[in-house]
Amino acid sequence: MSFTDIQKTILKELAKEPVDRTTLVKRLEKKVKRQTVYTYINRMKDEGIILEKSGILYLPSKIKYYVEIL
């Protein structure tokens, strides 16, 4: 699986710690446009790359391991 630079940025941030969507967007606003972050989060959720439970976004362990070795 290959990721774009924006996807890598989002995944690396989520690999640090699970956070809610708003917090993640605020952290990444300096690097990427706000709407772009929301779009990528929704796409990756639909693909199963990012999971959400009780409003908290997190990575499955397989994806987290992959991101940590990038």
C-alpha cells in the first residue's frame, strides 16, 4: 500500500496517539488545508485505514506498524 504525502502526515499524527477529528485537524492546519484534512480522513475511514470509536480516531495495529516504519 502506498500513501500520498498528505496521507502520511495524517497517519503519522494519528500513530502518535488516538485523537478526535477536531483536534487532529487543528494540529494539521499549519501543514494542510482544513477541508483537505477532513476529506482525507473521510476517505481513509471509508477504506478502513482509520477507525473511529466514540468520536476518537485511531489506527488499526497493522497500519500503525506500517506507519511507524515509514
